[in-house]
Amino acid sequence: MHKNERQSLVKQIINQYTIRTQEDLLDRLQEKNVDVTQATISRDIRELEIIKTIDESGEFKFTLFHSSQTQNQTEQGKLVNLINDVVTKIEHVQFLTIVHTLPDNASLLAAVIDETHLPEVKCSLAGFDTVVLIVPDEAHAIETENYLNRIWNKQTEETIES
């Protein structure tokens, strides 16, 4: 099976079933006679921008970040949506802005931040659930923290009011 066909099938599985782990995804692919490695699935997840979100039962599940309504958005729109989907806390420490995410979403957030080209951000480093943004000094770290918090808090306030 070619990469495009496999990734199309992965999208279909994510949309059709509740997939909580890479193992769940591998099992569903094997049911369809697709034999792939865990490393290939990890790469597909990253390339397809699949994120973990919390479902109505409070458990994590895989979701396609790029739904049909987000595919034509600007980088800024992607950033706003992703912050509202995966961020759990934003803070600064000296010349660093630190963004905490739901597990396994930091890499995607860092990539979207990089695509957005925030002028103060010199680079981003992503771990499993943390993005570190390096800026020139503490004043810029506070400015970046405030900017990201305005995006995040605006959505949080709208959700609470609904």
C-alpha cells in the first residue's frame, strides 16, 4: 500500500472510530490487512497533524487537526484554533515563554508557531507536552505570554459563557 493510500485510510479510521492510542490505530489498520510499523504510524500522525483531544467522557482520543473548515485558514487562524484545542497553561521564565499542552501535541503547536513567524520568537523547542519559545529578553517573553494568553483566554471565556 502506498503512503497516500495508507494516510487516507488513517484519516478514515480516525473519523470513523474512537482511537485513543497508536496501538488502537495499528489494530484497526491490521484489521484492514495493512501491516505497518509503529514508527510509520508516528510519522503519519505527525504529517497528518493528528492531535489528541479530550472527548465527552474526559478521555483522550486522536482527532484530525485539519478538518474541512480549517484547511483554508491562515497560519494565524491555525494558531488560534490549536491553542484553544491543546493548550493547558502558558507562562514565562526569564527570556522563555513556556506553553504546556495536552500530551503528544507540543510538536504540532511548535510547528504552527514557527509557521506563524511571531516576530519576537527566535525559535521553538517541543517536547511531549511542552513548547519552549526562546525570545530576546524577559520583556519579550512577557509580551509573548500575554499575546498567547489573550488568544487562549478569549476562547476560554467564550466557552464558559456558552
